[in-house]
Amino acid sequence: MSQNVPSFDELMEAAQHSAVHLEMRDQYAVGDEADDFDTWLSTGRRDSDPTSEYWAPWVDMISRATARGVVVRRARIVSEPVTDYIRYEHAGTVVNMHAGEQVRWLPRSRAADLMLPGADLWIFDGSRVLFNHFTGTGDWGDPPMELSTDPVIVKQCSDALEAVWARAIPHDQYEIH
């Protein structure tokens, strides 16, 4: 695995065909969304304005990618009943979809027999895997990311992600439990 990891933005901007994300945690605590999550916890209101300061950079980047033909997919494996954090993610997914992402949800009980990687990841153009490392409390790990271009690892991760995608429920059909 590479120690000189390009930034996520660089990898997304370089993608030509596909960018696929697998999320497997029930709780994240990354600093850039802490205020928004706290507001949602206290008010039940989620920033769902794609032009807001919070969302605009993401929406712009994903919109540029999809405009050049990149298919952006996100699969989330979740425990049920879901955590507050997953409810928060679900409430904001409308913006991901507005930006051009396809999003699906897979209850963890339906993923038990799948062979899954040990970390969340992004796969770019079927040739690079960006592993996302988190601490036990859900913040970014050290290192936060690792990149692999090893064809065996890329294929294993791609196969796992495609198995999840095939079973997962499209966002507009997934009901929070």
C-alpha cells in the first residue's frame, strides 16, 4: 500500500469512469460534520441545501464528476435498528443524490455471508482502492487513508462491493428501522 496518498479530491477529479464508496460503520464522528450532527440531534433538522457552505464543495465535486461521465455509487451497510448517526446520514442522502450519486442501503443481517474488507473504502475506475481508517470512536485514524493499486486487492474489494450493491436497497425504497 502506498504511503504517498493523493488527496480524495485529487482521486475524484482524476476519475474517468467510476467512483464507488462502501461504508460499513454505524457511527462516524469526523470533525467537519460534528456541528451539523449536533444540530440534527437537538432539532431534528438536517442541512439539506445543496448550495449551503456545508454541502456545496461536495455537490460541486460530485456534479463535475458525473458531468464527465463518472458513475458515483455509495453503498451503506447498517445495523438495524439504526443508530442516530445513520438516521442523520439517511436524512442528508437527498443531497448526495442531488449531486448525482446513486445510494443504496444494506441491512447488516443481509450481509452476514459476504466477504467484506476490514475498512470503508472508495474504488476509483476499478484500479485504485482508497481505504478509509477510523478510530473506535469514529474519527479519522492515523493514517486516515491508504491507497492500493494492487490488482488482487482491487479485485477483492470490487467483488465485495458489487456483492453488497446487488443486495442493497435503493435509497428511495429503504425504510429506516
